Amino acid sequence: MSFLLTCPNCGPRDVSEFRYGGQILSSETSGSNLPGPQRERWFHRLGCRRWLAAERDVRSNEVLRTCWLEQEAP
Amino acid sequence: MNDPALPPAVLTHPDQALSFTFEGRPIPAVQGQSIAAALYAAGVRIFTRSFKYHRPRGLLCVSGDCANCLMQVDGRPNVRSCTEPAAEGQVVAHQNAWPSLDFDALQLFDRLDRFLPVGFYYKRFHRPRWLWPLFEHTVRHIAGLGRVDAQAVPTLDVVVEHLNASVCVIGGGPAGMAAAMEAAQAGADVILIEQQSRLGGHLLYAETDESTEARRLPDQLAEQSRVRVLLRATAFGLYEGNLVAAFRTDRLLKLRARQVIVCTGARQRPFLFPNNDLPGIFLADGVLRLARLYGVRAGRRAVVLTDHDGGSQLAEQLGALGIEVAAVVDTRAGLDSGGKHDPWPTWHSSMVIAARGSRQLKKVQVARLDPAGRVEPHSEQEVACDLLCMASRPVPANELLLQGGMRFQSDGATWRPARSVAGLWAAGGAAGTVGLEAQVREGRTCGARAAAAVGCQLSEPAPELPETPVPTVREDQAPPRVSRRKTFVCFCEDVTVKDLGQAIAEGFDGIETLKRYTTVNMGPCQGKMCGQTAVEICARATGREIDAVGTTTSRPPVVPVELGTLAADRRHQPVRRTPLHHWHQEHGARWLDAGLWKRPESYGDPADEVRAVRSAVGLIDVSTLGKMEVVGPDAAELLDRVYLNRWADLKPGRARYAALCNEEGILFDDGVGARLGPDRFYLTATTGNADAVWQWLELWKATWRLNATIVNHTSGWSAMNLAGPRARDVLARRTQIDVSAAAFPYMALREGDVAGVPCRVLRIGFVGELGYEIHCPSALAWHLWEALREAGGECGLRPFGVEAQRILRLEKGHLIVGQDTDALSNPLDAGLEWLVRFDKPTFMGREPLLRLQARGSRMRLVGFELGAQVSAPATMEGCQVVEGKVTVGRVTSARHCPTLGKIHGLAWIPAGRAAVGQRFFVRWRGSDVPAIVAALPFYDPDGKRLKG
């Protein structure tokens, strides 16, 4: 795993700077561990030390968008 | 030493002589020369013994690709001696041979090959089953390469270097140099990675009559400021997001590039004929590299074996190096070239059908083959030679490209990129392109297009990638039908043509299963020598096209990397020290690692320290505790939702034991929380979880969008715990805070000055005595510590360490999260059910805990008293609780408790046997030690000492 995540504060950074915080599952999400984009929580451990939300395609590790976790719909 | 008859060797400095030892014998060399080159010049011909049959092996590729030259250098195993520079005083030794390379007792296996067929270890050693351990031990002892010296101290201090570039070019040959030059001229910043100590690639050793322009590129690049050239750097992996992993001697490089151009060239491979592994049989480029890079002639009289146009060119080059060419053997049918005036014969439609010699090549047997691959009658002849140069068609070195997601297609002659990948380019030999002009042109094109992709303005539009001419191949020639025994495909793992045929016949006919079964491709060279050959054999045997067979998956590392290099990231861990570190050090602290922290385990005798706390007063540095302040209108709401206990009803100036679970109801951490004001709380977390708890609070604060701020004071504040019956006396001497029992009760917090330092004082008692946990700004911690020590001198105050604290808390029956609990422990089973406030509408872990409560406990964390005396009871920690032969639980803490004169501990045992007075057994050092469940706490059950 060596993709980049764009931190809203710090810009594009190596994934190793972040800690994975699990999938964001809402009531509409049919389930976890499905191929395709999923919403996730990431913590910028070696940067601004804030939580963000990211949408990542788990098939390609392409990060489609990021925002602060507060801004993400629960 | 350099051969004076040769042209100057480009990587060496002949005026700088040096010497190293090989098997105790001094070997002269010159600066820049490789170890193997110097050994070859000194007459060494056998460099290794093969993996399975212990056959003698000599130099083959002289490029660091194959495993024929692996040696032990200064204790480092498996060093590729053909490229490793010789250094003064080096100690070089052979590996995988006994007693010596020239005479290896295990060469016996070479005659036993009939009994060691492919997959023999899967077939032979199953029955009788009891013999397997013996077989395994023997096989492991015999097989394998170098030995790791467990005592050796790493001499290299490897560090990680992170690099960034718009364009990264891997490979400094003609295509790579051209690509770097073009991209830089277009305005991109470029990093060029080259394995050798000089740029040039094959131009350094191969004569070409084309493109003198390419030979000027190294000098032009030196003047191009936008190109950073990293020499002696080896790229070993290409990961997603264009992350290039590479190493230099003492550096692990992690290079992130927006565009990557791979120009890793192409390589030759061995031909197939019996004994094709004899020392003296080289890849043709290996002979040229040995001579032109390192100044050593590989032999006197050579036979050239080729399957393409490069053969006659090579013969001319050998002539220039003073190597007599006995014959050129061309596997292709005669392309009537006419009017040749070469001084050597060229035999078409011919093949070497055997190599002769015991430890070294003496002669080769050559024969004409008919179109079906059969040896034509009376066409065999023997040619005396000490060198056979195998000039095969180049195979693209495209491993990194495959890792990057590029796919290749075979056109019968070579592999060409079939699917492009954004941000990844292939140029030169790695893309299957032959001919210097075409390679340079392709490099320039890729360089320009990569620069354009990062936003550089090109003066003229980048040209399309050129169509390159496919080399003339005549595929009508069937492979020779010669003996398949001792005809090696894979030199690393001793896999023969016969082995592959047999494996395919057994049904392993896909290239991936063939690889796993025969271990072809799986040796140190990772298929660089054998990959293409195995694919072709598989295709022919199964009647499929090469494309349909495909190639095995390429994975990092492309070249062997030392584990120490890969571990460079982990070698430099930060250390955290409390503000009192120097004091502990000066007072004889024995250190304990607690996460990144260093904590004093004790200052000598933990039992003495325990007695001091129980009878007088002790002082411990607890600055490593997590310390957080949660402030804001929603602070109580946040804590109520995250923690198990209730916060909303906590009064200012009061404190509470607090614990929290994760979403699954697993105990995550514990600590103490106090209310400073209506919207302000102060909490502690355990040393190991300080940051995790802070992140956890931040996470839920953001998720629930609560109005609170969490300030992490872990480093900014220090803390020390003053505990013991005389703690109040000591504290009273240094503070104006009213510390009387009535004014400052148990579980209260007071803010005020202690020894002139603004402090928060919590009256809590982890160790089970009257105690004050005093928090202060870190900068003033030393002053406070000394003031309390001074004040406590008459009261018998003693500093104590973590070990004494562990004993004290065990006497009191307090659990330690992480020691007495693990990733399966919930608070109900751990005896914290009194803490869990199910009457709160919601908190983290409420639902799973409700389910657990309904189900009832299966395991319980209980206190026990040992029914027997054992030495070193701490070694019982982690031991199993057994019933007969069945494991039913485990011990998590055990210590001799000096206050109680007994050995006590905590253990997880089945809930049905957790009643006080029940017996259970602990399997300890081979015997079952009886233990009795005892009521908690063991010490001061009424808490009179604590609350008094």
C-alpha cells in the first residue's frame, strides 16, 4: 500500500503518515468489504493530527475525495 | 589485477592497488574492481556450489543478476561478488560447499540426481511419518546458501531517505540518459537512478558503431542542473502511486515521482545443452563486462553460441580483447551473407550439444541440426576452448514495469508493452526495443511525454513512440533434441529441462503452478536467467502460444535486498524521557521500556521500595501517564458517550475511576477523570494508550460534531505519586492546600501551589495507601520532585519504581489494562461491572456489553493465592491454567507480595470455577502448581488505609 491521501490541511501525503480508522457505515450502506468505493476514516498521525474522511476505491486504492471528518455525513 | 593487455577498464582505478583475503589467501585488486573480477584474475574459476547437486559454478552474468557468484563478504551472506566492489582488508569466503569449493563432499548428489527428481521432497519423505523431523533437519542443513552470523554486529547504519521528483528515470543506459535529458530540457526536475558507479549502461562495455551522440550524454547530463543522478543506487520495487523503492550502500530510498520512466535494459540468458552450467560458460555480455568494466580476460580461446545477429559482432569484439575465437555457432539456418572474411568459421543450423570438462570448460561438442531439431549424422565435432560465450537474443528486464501494472505481449521474438499505465513509461531494452538509435529515440520520446504530463511546455509536440524493427528471427528451427539431464534452466535452484518436462507431465502445466512445483524462477535471481526459458518450454510442451502461457507475477524485490536495509525505518525509534530522567539515571535506576518511554523499574530492591510505601511514604514518577483536558459545552456529553462511567453528575473538585471500551465492548483503557469546572474535565490515560485515547476522543468528537476541545497535556504536564501512611505529612510541609482528611477527601481534586509550583493534586490510590497524584508543568517537575524528597526525608520517603508499583497494585488487586486484559477482555468479565452505567442512554460498547450481560460471563479475571512456594513467580505470567491436559485459562500477573508474605496473582479462569476458595492448576516449568481463588483486594479489603 503506497497510495497518496490528500489531507485538507497538509495536501497530498503518503498513506504511511495516516492511521486507518475504519469504514464509515451508514444505515444506507449495504455492507462492508465490498469491491468499489467506500467511505473511510483516516487520522493524519504524522501531520496535522486531525481526522478526515476519504472515499477510496478499494479495488484500485484510488482516493476519490477527502474532507474533514466533521464535514462528512454520518 | 587489471590485465595490461586489455583496454583500460572503465570502472577501475589501476593506480590504486588494494588487497583482500579469500579463504585466507591474499588477493590483489584495484580500486573499483569487483571481488569476483579480482578472484578470476587470481585464477579462481569455481565461485559457488549449486543449490541441490553441489555442481561447480563459475561466473555467468557479471551483472549481479544470477546467483553464480554469491559469497560471504565480511560476514554478510549471499553477496553478489561479481558487482560488489573489492575493498582493502575484506574477508571473502565461499558458502554452500564443504570442505572447499574445489572439492565439495556433497557433489555426490550430482550422481544421485535420478533419486532426487523434481518435487522429491513432496514425494519421498512422507512415510514413515516419524522420520520427517530427521529428513527436515538434514535437508535444511544441506540446502540453502550463506549463513547469517547471529553474533555479527551490523556495520552499516542504514537510514531512510525520502525523495521527490516530477520524473524518475530508472536505468542510466542510453535510453535512460536520453529520457532524463529530454525531460530536464523540457523543464521537469528529474532523478536518474543507476546501478553502476558510472552512467552509460551497455555503452560502457559493448562496442557499437552507431550513435556517437549517445556517448556524449553522460557529460551533457553532468551539466544539466535539473537532473539529479544517483549512482550505485538499485531500484528494487515499483509500488502504487509511483513509489520507487531503491537502495544505496547505507540508504533505503523511497522516491515518489509523478512520472516514472523505466529503462532497465535487457539481458541475455543461457542456452540449453547438457552441462550448460560448467565454469567457463558465460553470457556473452558477462565476458565483455568482465573485460571492459573490470579489466579481466575471461579466457583465451572462445566459442560463440548465438541465435541472432549479435554473434558475429561479438566475435569481433572478442578479437579486439585478445580472445581467440574458435568458432561461431549460429542456431539459425544460414542467412547467406556471402563474402565473409572472418578468421573464424561460422556454423549455421548448429548447436552446442554438450560441454565437456570436470571443473572447468575444456571443449564443446557442436553438431548440425535438421529442421526437426535432430542431430544430423556425422556432423558432430569437438572444439577445444576454455570459454563459451552465449550471445542470446535479449530478454527485456521489465520486472518493474510489470509491478507498475504494465502488461506485455510477445511477438515471438520479444515482449512489447501492450497496455499503457498512467504515469509509467518504458523505453529501450526494457520495452523490447533493440538498436542503439531506436533506444535513444524512444528514451527521448518518453522523456518529452513524461515532462508534458507534469505540465512542462514542449517546444515542439512530442513524437509518437516509434515502431521499432523486430529482430530477424527464424522460428522454423526446432529446439535441439539432446539429452535433457543436466541441462539446466534454473541455475539458482538446479532445475533441469527434464524436471520441467516431468512436472508438466504430472499436470503442473500452468506457468504459476510449474513455478511453485519445480521452484524454477524462485531462486535468488527471481527468474532473470530462467523465466523466459521456462515460459518457452511450457508453451512448447503444452502446444500453446507464448502469450497464452504468460509470465509469472513480478513482485518486489527485483534484486535481493538485505533485511537490515528494509528495517532501516524501524532502526531509528525515538525515545521519550520524563523530565526526571536524569535524576533516575543518577540514582541507579534500572530502566524499563514502556512504549517509547524509559521508566525506572526500580532503584535496587523493589521489595524494599514496597515496604517503604506500606510503612512510611514513597514517591514515583508517573509523568508517562496520558493527561488530557476536555473543555467545552459538550465536554460532559462527549465523555458520557465514550466512557463506561457517568460524568454529567460529577461535581467540580471530584474525581472518578474511569474506563472505556471500543465499539465491540472490549476494554480499551482506564484512568482517572476529575471535573475542574462546569465545562472542564481533566483525565489520565495509561502510558501505552495515551495517544490512542486522545485520538479516540477526537474521532468521536468529530463524528458526533460535538462542541469540545481536547488538549493533550501528556508531555506538557508531569506527574508524581506521593503514597504511604505519611504522605499527608510530607505534602502538608510544602503546600497551603488544606490536606486534612475532611477538607481533601479520597477521590477529590485540588488546585494550588506545592513548593511554589502550580499543581493539580488528585487524592487517589492506585497502590492502596493514602496517596496524592500531583500534576505540574513539566518544566517545574524536577524542582517539585526535589522539594518533596527533601520534605519527606524525615518521614523515610523513598522513591520507588514501576516494579514496586506493580507489586503494590497487585496486593490491592487492581488490574492493568494491557497486562491483565487483552483484545478479548470485556469489563464485565474483568470485574469492572460496577463501573458500567447501563442506565446511560448510550455509550461506546453499550449494546455488545448488554448482550454479554444477558449471556453471562464465561471467563472471569480472578485473584489467586499460590498453594506452593515457587522461585521467580513473575515467570508465571502468561502461563496456562490447565485441567488435566486441557488449557482453560491463563495467568496474567503473579508476584511475591512482601506485605502479605504470599505469592498472589491475577488469572483468567472459567466463570464456573471462579468462586473464592476453588482450586485450579497453573502449568509452570513442566509441573502443575496448585492455586486457590482468593477474594480481592488481598490487602486492606475495607480501604481504611486508602480513605483514612
